[in-house]
Amino acid sequence: MSSASTVGCDAIECIEGVLMNPWIAHLENQDLKWIVDQGQGVYLDPGIEIHFPHPTLILDGELECRGHVRGGGALLGLSEWYLEIDQGSFWHVNTPVWGLELPLTAKHKAAWSVA
């Protein structure tokens, strides 16, 4: 998915394009709608280093951390959020990145701890 198509697409279409992510597959449809409606859009310039304190779904672009490259469909920051880590790994932004920061709550942690 190119940056131009990400900007012009409906948020639900963007998320549906990456539903193969196992974490996303376990969400209920109402959770997906809520995430799209309440999520915060993220744009990252190439060349910066960033950590993800909140779960962020990468829609387009490329990041690298310790030789591991991630792009569209990656969910970053989930373990940092779930385990309440103050500062996780830094990711280097290789190309412009578009993402959606997910508005997850303690309710989600409680539900997932028994899943």
C-alpha cells in the first residue's frame, strides 16, 4: 500500500487490508470499529528513532530494529503496553510511516489475560 493510497483510503479499508495480523484476527467487529473511530493517526518522518509506548498498527512504510524490518501490517508496542515497560526498543524509520495508535484500555488487558 503506498502512502498516497493510505491517505485517501477509508480507515476501515486500511485495517481490513492487514487483517492477517493474528492479533487483529482475534478482535470482535465492534472492537475494530471502535479502534478506527477512536484511534490516533500517526505519521513518522524517515531517519528518526522512535519507541512505541502504545500499540501501533503500521499501515504503510518501513521501520527497523536490531536488524528486524517491519512494514504494513506490523503491530508494534503491544508488549511494551501490556507489560507496562517504560521504554521499549527504539525503531529506526527507513521510509515515511503511516500508522494508527490503538486506544486500548485495562479492559483489553483483562480480557486477553484469560484468552
